[in-house]
Amino acid sequence: MSNIYLSNYELNDALNIYFSNFDFKEKLEREEILTCESCGRVTSKAVYAKISYPFYNSSAMDGIAVKSEKTIGATEKNMIELYENEDYIVVDTGDPIPKGFDSVIMVEDIIKVKEGCVKIYKSVLPYENIRPIGEDIVQNTLILPSNHKIRAVDIGALLCGGVNSIKVYKKPKVGIIPTGTEIVEPALDLKVGDIIESNSRVFSALINEWGGEALRYDIVKDDYEKIKAAIIKAVDENDIVLINAGSSAGREDFTYSIINELGKVFIHGIAIKPGKPVILGKIKDKPVIGIPGYPVSAYIIMENIVKPLLEKYQGLLHDEGDIKEAVLSRRIVSSLKHLEFVRVKLGFVADKLIATPLNRGAGATMSLVNADGILKIPQNCEGLEAGSKVKVNLLKKTNEIKNTIVVIGSHDPIVDVVSDLLKKSDGGYSLSSSHVGSMGGILSLKKQECHIAPIHLLDMESGEYNIPYINKYLKGMDIALIKGVKRIQGFMVKKGNPYNIKDLRDVAELKLRYINRQKGSGTRLLLDYNLKKLGIDFSMISGYEREEFTHLGVAASIKEDDADCGMGVYSAAKLMDLDFIPVCSEEYDFAVPESYLEMPMIKKFIEVIKSEEFFKELDRLGGYDYLECGKIVKVRG
Amino acid sequence: MSNIYLSNYELNDALNIYFSNFDFKEKLEREEILTCESCGRVTSKAVYAKISYPFYNSSAMDGIAVKSEKTIGATEKNMIELYENEDYIVVDTGDPIPKGFDSVIMVEDIIKVKEGCVKIYKSVLPYENIRPIGEDIVQNTLILPSNHKIRAVDIGALLCGGVNSIKVYKKPKVGIIPTGTEIVEPALDLKVGDIIESNSRVFSALINEWGGEALRYDIVKDDYEKIKAAIIKAVDENDIVLINAGSSAGREDFTYSIINELGKVFIHGIAIKPGKPVILGKIKDKPVIGIPGYPVSAYIIMENIVKPLLEKYQGLLHDEGDIKEAVLSRRIVSSLKHLEFVRVKLGFVADKLIATPLNRGAGATMSLVNADGILKIPQNCEGLEAGSKVKVNLLKKTNEIKNTIVVIGSHDPIVDVVSDLLKKSDGGYSLSSSHVGSMGGILSLKKQECHIAPIHLLDMESGEYNIPYINKYLKGMDIALIKGVKRIQGFMVKKGNPYNIKDLRDVAELKLRYINRQKGSGTRLLLDYNLKKLGIDFSMISGYEREEFTHLGVAASIKEDDADCGMGVYSAAKLMDLDFIPVCSEEYDFAVPESYLEMPMIKKFIEVIKSEEFFKELDRLGGYDYLECGKIVKVRG
């Protein structure tokens, strides 16, 4: 149970130290393959043209090949007659120039006299309108240098230069060993305590993308001898070996000790977050790397250590990916102890690329799916202020980010439906949503972090939804409300309602396990309103402090018997097969700056939520009234 | 022999008209595949999580799971004793929380009393240090929408969300039919008139890169019925068919007529250059496209028509690639009649990204290899001035361009050798060279288009090489001369010197076919100097006007019996197995702005040309004296 991380090397130092232990130039084997199958492979030696291309003089025009000396003196007033075969031969573009002829007259410059005889009114110089030998490629010139990743267009030049087979590096073989007693294959039935093995599949896809050849081994239980045997086998069969231990001390000790027993560990612990507990070792002169188990840590190690390693192996320049400058929407605090990788959402809002940090927890595979980029905070930096300009490594294409509607605010299962329908629409737009509650959405609109904020905020005095909040919190902004749905809120309980809950009094009296939504969410405000109405103090609700961020999150906890009751929308209860006690109907709308209504992607958004296909999905989910869906209400003019 | 191009549609109009004839949403078949093999495929429907992940409450820390109510009131002064199994259970990060326990105390906050008994000095709240059910993924939430290209990280989230197989589109099958009587497979022995078939191999690689599945058919001779049969078969076996006709009228007539016989041609001719004579048709509701034969035209059609078509097919947003702003180094004139695609070289020179147009001829496969980007000149634009800011579609990665030494000037075979050795070096630097002659190199330095200009310019008055020219033409610039090689110039003649040439007098008297170098090249100046010395007028030299751009180009023409004599360096003659009559020794050096000497890639350049490996290559090539190679001479201080 003790912390065994020994070192805190800076990332670049660690890479330099580690890589200096290998002679990459000598490591990789070579093979000769067909040029037409070489796309994506890396040349292992310089490729020179074997022939010139074209390898004969050919016509650059449709016309006639002539002897240039016979054309001297031709003018409009003094036309010269030429006879076929003797004075000229008809040629098409690309045809070889027959022996004895040395230039070409374009078809447009010829007057036909009769069969086998033409007149010309222009002289030509020797080699005029001829594509000379080697115009494209000259024999013995360099087509590709060593260490060049072959592209589609390279194949064309290689074939024209007479290079029909080519020497390339063999793909570096990378063995991946997933370890852990609690780790199971995705296909098996799951029981409590099981952890699905997914990292090795992500690793394999990345390695193949980076030019390697991934070989994944079966899961090995936490047993020193078994792991050792697996490593010995993998080292024999591969150029590089990755061991995906968890980050608990026990298991890591195994990896560390085994590598040290069979070879040498150079570095154990790098000053990065996430990803610190990495092990960089060598067995039989081959790189062997212990990678932490958390998916995000593992991904950071893959990108920042395994990718450069594969590049070194193939003699490729480091591909730093696509880096764009963005404006940070929120303050980030970071430690001076490490280089931190922060996943961010990106959006083109009000003509600026805005970066909003995502959850920094290391365990979230969904955060890697949702992230649009990675922001690096250097080791000697305490953090970054909101509004500062930052460089972000993109995880998606710029054009994809430009065509993404950034939605921040209240959660409802219908947002996922809109996201899918948008993506299926002609425009191919994406929707990226963050669930921070209605008030969070309002603030995001104010800070210009998002295009659309879904909200459901009841003004208790007027009984009116949403508009009073916009008036109060978004003063001076021209906001439009795209009407959404009326939806039914209520209490979700297990199927059959075993505690026979009718309202919050039962929850308080029976001391049932309640699960709440986060502060600032409309649903939490609704709970507080109902508690107040019934005169129940929040301390009477056991679990009032437990916060979930989505309706489905609350529903999942009840379904898994981790809570007895929570508030949410009808559709969430239905999706999770729970019972539902209705409390009220509320208005879930989309607030948007009025000027954005003209953006093609916002127009498409409105089109989608007014479509029959969308209504059909709402009916399937249940509990929605879409009578006003897509109607525009301008909040100020 | 008549021009049959009928239409001149704008590119975007053509795409809109053409694509409107297909219902892409209905076209593509779907299949279910294993999630772990789905990287790069495109989802055909929305993917929702089948399970929550984690699907049980688990510990977020190494420590002990406790009942939170038993910890109430614990302080440093009032520690509470807990007993194993009854009050606590030891848990590692990720372990499930045992029934009856509801929070975790970190190992750091525990004091061990004895086996099975600990003291705590802090209370914990319910669910503190617990990773709740669905923290990462909640059941029934959207993991991926439809029409999403699956990435490595997506696979991790899918597997954790219980999605072990996934519905994707089948890859669109693209049949490629190469046609032409003169077209031959690369593997066969070549005879005059043969054209190597390389386009279909480039197409295949591009199609696979864009998510399609290429099926290449055998070459079909120019025969209406044979081409028709091939098209019928390909339409049956594929989703899309590409016919790679040449652009001569005869062959194109076939493609056009056959498509019109079997289906319908919508567009024949688009206002783009190169690539105008494209045919967009439909047979049996499938896209069938006739693509011009010139490699560059064909590539432009692939990028601008076939790629968007494949994207439409897969429901993907158009990937416009990486676009960067650059400064144009030279004026470009363009026609108002068409959108023109100009291949450019890019270089980071003096902190600016400089774009220099490449040869605009359509036939050059090497120009596609050498190009770093493509610049579009709109249809309504007459051209662009030097110095204007332009947007360039990159064909290489930014980082690769940043690490490329731009070399413009005189040609020598050793430049290829340096290029390869640089690429093999630790830095992984590239060298991109354009051969415009020594004077062209001097002007490029002046315009800051290049880093290095190789020159060999003899000042006839002083007998000194290079420095007088720098003094004269680069006034006010601090230039350093990186000394290169002394090399032997002379006349190249066919093996055995059949005309027994001794000097230029023989060339003039025997009226032999001479092949010259371009104006501004040092070798041409050397010829003129020698002609003058011998009192021979240039008009006496037959072929004086024939210009080649490289020593190897001249040598290739002599070897192929297309010329009898030309001037060049010894190594070129040796590479082409020609005889050589030495004329003089000259100094071939590298001019570079003095400030660039500190750039890491220029340092590496100097390191390379001082290396034993380089000298060995020079010895192999022959005719070089490298005694001073790599020495720095500052021309002004």
C-alpha cells in the first residue's frame, strides 16, 4: 500500500534518456514489396528512377509530326504543302515521334488539302510541341529519399520511373499484454468486480494507425510467473512490448520487477498528469513499456511515448498533429509538479475557437470520445486564466469542429436524438453537448462558450418558464428561445414501486436513499420547490448531497439498486424500465443568441426538431408534448 | 480530331447537379462487425450504451470501504477505532464497494493500530471517494451518432458501454477500369510508344484512404465493345465505377457514348484546369465517371470529385484537408475561364510560409511528389501578384514543411545524395530542391524564397567563383558561402565517342545534335564562355536552343540517342554510362543567408556534407574534390 513511484522526469528528458538506449537505425528489418501495394509504408533506402519518363520523345499535342527544316519560311501568304509519310505523320498526344521527325504542328494549325496532303502557314522549331525524354522523370534522379512514408501520388511517380518493387521497413511488431485478475474480455457475462478490458483494443488501433503491427495477447492474471512467461514470449515475437497493468501498487510491482529481472528499467515515473506511473524498460535490446491502466492515462502514454517510439523506429519525423490556437473559456489550475494534459471541448462561437476544459478525472473513456482537443499545461505553470490564448492539439478535423453546434446546459435524453438526426442530415452537422444544468447553460451563453443552452427554469412568482431567467441573467443580449418540448417530471422508483412512494414525504419518513441532481440544474430547483411546498427540510432527505449530472444517471443508480428514488423526466424512467410518479409538466427550451438563428447549422437544428422523424422518436421515448417545438420566441428585440 | 468538350460547368454546380441524381442515404448496405475491428469504419446508426460503466460502485482510492455513519465525529483529538469486516474492508482503486458500505477512506488517512483494527481522524460523507455507477458511461446514453468515422478512442468507450459489435456501412466498392491501346502494365518490357499504367494504382490507394474498397480491372484496349463489356461487368460488381481514359478525343468518345448508351451522362466538361474533360454519368443508378488520363488531371478529379462522392456515400462531412495561409513568391497568371489548381512548393523561410508555383504542365507525376500544396485560383480571377497572401491546401504535414530545407539553384546529382542523408539523419530533415540554375538561385535568395542556393558562377575577369556574383547581386545581404565541391565539367557523348568529338569545333563542323542547359544556368554560361574562346557563333551549334534543366536530363537525351553531345558534370556521364571529355574544374558551393547558419537544419546540412558517408557517395559518383566541403566563407560581415 505504499507509493512506489520513484522518479519524476520531465517528459522530454525521459524520452531522450530512454531512446538513447536503442540504436533505432539498426533495429528494423527491411523487405521488398510491390510498389502498387506500398502506400503508407516507409522507404528503407533512397529510390532513384530506373528509367526516364517518358523514355522516348512524344507528342505534346494532337497534330502532325514534321521535319522542322521543311517548315522554314511557311507564312499565311506562303503556305507550304506537306505529304503524308514523307513529310509528316499524324500523331495524337502522347504518341512517339517517328524516327527522322523532330517537331509537331498542332491540328489547329493545319489546313487539309486532300487525303495525304496538308498545308501549313507557320514554321516550327526543332523539338517544338514535343515532350522530350525525361520531361517528367530523368533516369537516376531521386524519386523518394529514405525514411519517407509513401503516399498515393508517390506510387504514380515510382511506377513511371520504372520502380515496380520497393525496399521498405518491415512494420514494427508491437505485442500488447493485458494483465489483471479482475480484467475480463468484453464478450463474457459481467459480474460485480469485473473490469472490461478495452485498452488493448484502443492500443491496437492506434499502433496500426502509426504504422506498426499490433499483436494482442490473452489477458494474464496477476501472477508474477504468468506475467513473466507472457513477457518472455512477447519479447521473442515482437519488436516492442506493451504491458497494460493497472496502476495499483501490487500489480505494478510485478511489471517493474519482471522487467528488471529480465532486462533493465530505465525510468519509472514521469512528471505528467495523467500517465505518471509509466515504466520504460528494455529486454533483449527491445523496448518494453508498462502502461498505467486508466484509459485516459493509457491514451496519454500512447500518444506521448509509444507514438514517438514508433516514429523513431521508422525514421519518421515526429508528427505533432494539428495544433490550433483557441481562447480558454474557464480558468484552469494546475500543479507545478507535472506537465498536465487537459481534455477540452472546442467550438467556433462568435468567430472564435473556444476551448472549454472537460472533466479531468482519469477514468473517463467517454471524455476521450467527447474531447475535441488536448491542451498541455507546462510543468512550471500554475494554471491558465480564462480568456487566455492557448494551443490545442486537435483530436477532430477543423472542419468537423466548425460544423459542430456546441450545446451547454440542461440534460434531456432528446438531446442525443437531435445529435443523431443532425449528423444524418444533409449538412452532416455535429452536436456536442455538456450537461451542466440550466443555470450553467445560461452562464455559458453569457460567456459565449456555446451556441445553444437548453433550459427549463420556472419563475416561481410568475409561473412562467425560462423567459424571466433570460431577462434577468442575460441583460443586454438579444436572445431567441427556440421552443422545445413540454416534458413530465416526476419521481423515478424501482419497478413495482416497492416502497409505495407517493411523494417526498414518503421518502423522508421511510429514510429512503434519494439521489439528487447537481446544483444549478432545473430539476434540483424543482425538488427544492417541492420540498418547500411540503415543508420538508433538505436534511430530512437521505442522499440530498449525492449529485448526478443527468436524468439517465439518476435512473441508472435506481435501476442498479444504489438508490431508491430520484427526480427526473418520464423518458429516462421508461428507458431504464422504472416506475414513475408524475409531479408536473415543464417547458424545456433552447436559448440561443438571436444572431445565430441565421447560421446554417442552427437552421438545420430547427429543421430537425420540427421534423416528423424527431416527433416519432419523441413518441418512442414518451412523455413529451411537441406542439410548439421549433417555434421562435424573441426575448428582446 | 475535333474538340468534343461540351460544357464548362463550375465545379460546385457540377457536383450539386451530379449528386442530386443519387439518393445516397439509401444506397449503401450495412453490416455488423466486431467493435474491436471497427476503427476507420462509419456508423450506420446511432450507438447507445448497453450498460453503465462502471456498472457497480467502485473505490476511487486505495484505502478502506466504511459505513459513513460510523465515521461521524472523528477528529484528530477524537479518533475512532474501526474493525475489519465489521466496520471496514480493505479496497484497492477500482474494487467494488461491498454491500452495506457506502464510502471510502484513503489509505493516507488511516492509522493502523493492529492487525484488523485501524484508527481514523476524519469523517467521510456517504459516497465520498466512490466512483458511482455510470460515472464514465450511463446506460442508454449516446456513445456515437450515425455517420461517425470510428476512431481508436471510440473503441474503448464502445467496449466499456457493452457494445461488442457495431452496425457500420459496407465500404463503397469502387471499380477502376484502365483503358488505352498504348497502355501497358509496369511489369512488362517496354517498347517505344508504350505508356506505363500508373493512374489506377494511385486511384486505388486514394480510394482505400478515403474509406472505399478499390477493385482494379485489367487494362482494356481501345475498342468500343470491349470497353462496354468491361463497364457492364464493373457496374454489376461495384457501387461506383471509374474509367481512366486518356484525354484524346477518340477514346473519350467511347466512354461518353458507352455511358450514354448504358445509362446517362449528366456532365461532360467542368471549368477546372487541369481536369476539364471529365465525364459524370450514371448506369443502373450507380455513379460512373470518366477521368482524363494525364496524371495531374486525374489526381485533381480524384480529390475534387471522387473524394466528395465517397464522403457523400458514407454520410461524412467534406474533409477539406489542412489549409494554411502562405505568401506567394511569384506572380501567377490564370484564365478567367476556369478554376485553376496550381501545385506549389512551400517553405518556412524567414518565419514566413512561402509558396512558389511549380511547373503547371499537366503530365508531371514528379510534380505531384514534389508539390507541398495546392493553390486554387478562382474562375473569376486573372491571377495573383507576388507577395499576395494565399490559402494553400497542404499535401504534407506542417511539421514536415517546417523541417524542410528549401534549396533553389543549380543542379548537381549530389543534391539528391544530401537529400537522402539528411532524411536518414537524427533530425529527420527533408530537402526540397528546384533546379533553376545558379542565377535563378541567387534571385531566389534575394526574394527570400529559399534557404540555400547552390551556385557555380565563374567571374571571367577575376577567375574567381561565386563570391563576385554574390557581391554584385546580393548587395546589403549578409551571405555565407558553405563550400561544396570542385567538380569536373565537360562534354558528354555516347559510349565509345562515335564521332570522335574533341571539342566544340567538332560539334559545329559535323553538325552534331547538341543539347543545351537553360538560360541562367552556370553550365550554359560555361558553354558560352567556351564558344567565345573558340570564336564559334552559337548559331553554328545545332540544338543550341534545346534546353534541359539538369545534368542528368542532358545525359539521358544523349543516352537515348536523342542528341549527340551536351555539357555536364562527370558524375552525370558516369551514372548514364556515357563517355566524357573534361573541359575544366569548377567550384559548386552553397550560398546561404548568414543568419540561417544557426538553424538546426542548416547545421545538420553542414554536418552531412562533412560526413564520411557523404564523401563515400561522392567517390562512388566520381569526379568530385571535397577537400573544402563544409567550410564557411562569410561574404560580408
